[in-house]
Amino acid sequence: MLIGDRLVGTVTVWHDITERKKAEEALRANDEQFRALADSIPNLAWWANGDGYITWYNRRWYEYTGTAPEQMAGWGWQRVHDPEVLPTVMERWKESIATGEPFDMEFPLLGAMGYSAPFSRVSCH
């Protein structure tokens, strides 16, 4: 604290952030476990925000589609859909986002080998 030009005292505030750091570490560990599990399954998997913006794909997605994370970010997944089916996929995806109802649809995805394979069921909750 200053009185005039003279320092006559200080105030020091300490915050114990031990619990916050423990929680952050636990969250990091859970995230690593989830990713390890999701990367070990033979299925394609992804994670989307509530607005439909896809933020994560498992390793199998990239292997199958032959894409890279920067290509798939956000709405980039549209590039691996059959152009004839994509409008229906988009309509149903946006409807699911708007209503909160599960997204459940069969559609083909373009693979790295250049052909589309149908996925028998895609279900998002």
C-alpha cells in the first residue's frame, strides 16, 4: 500500500489450487483412457459438440477415409460422403441437433481406396 510516495505495506493473497490440479489430472487421465479405448475398436467413432461441429475422430476413421485431422475439422466430414446422399445426411443430422433426438441412419462413406462402403448403422445420442 502506498501513502504518498512511501510504501507502507503489502497485501499477499495465496490460493490453494491443489484440488483443481488434481481434478485436471484426473480429467486428463480419463481422456487418455477414452482415446485409447476408442482407438482400439474396429468401428469408426467421432465426437461432436451440441451444435454438430465434430471435434474428434478415432484413429480408425482416419485409416478408413485416408484423411487427416485438419481435413476433417468441423464440417469437413462432408467430403467423404456420397454427394447424392449428403443432402439427406445433412438434413437428418441438423434435425437431430435441433431436436436432441438420436441420429440413426445408414449411408456410404468414401474410403481411402476410392470406393464407398455402406455403414449399416450410425447412431448418435
